[in-house]
Amino acid sequence: MPRPNSEKAVDLAASGSEGTPIGKLKFEAALAELEEIVRNMEGGRLPLEESLAAYRRGSDLLKHCQQQLSDAERQIQILEDGSLRAFEADTGEVR
């Protein structure tokens, strides 16, 4: 028996940026879509097939967000004694 909110959840998932290629999404848009997928899955509002598709999309979105954060960390520079130095993300120290 279908859950009462399943149609609404399916509509929400379909109306997002689900059709947008993940590589073209900005970090904020990818994170917002990932959060929506998590809410729908946690609420049990998606049918099984759509849950599996949402899980795959969410996994890809997570990888995309992690990559964008990693790229941003590499670009961060710190001003130290009047000169810019690259920030070492692993240790939190400057190089």
C-alpha cells in the first residue's frame, strides 16, 4: 500500500535539479539537493526504485561536494609576515 506522502515526495525530487549533470552544479546547489534526498529517504517517502536512484544520485552528489571542498582547500592562502603562503589542509599549517 503506498504511503500517503509518497507522491508529494516524488514530485519534490523530480522538481529539483535532479536532471542537471552533477559536474555542472555549484557546491551550494549540489549540497541542497543532497540534503533534500536525505530528508526524503529518512522520511521513508520514496518507493524502493526511487530510493535506489536517489541513493545513487546522492552518492554522486557527495563525491562532487567533497571534490569541490578539496579543490577550495588547495586554493586557500594565508597571509604570513606580509607574504602569501599556501595553507596545508592536512596539518593546518602553512607551507
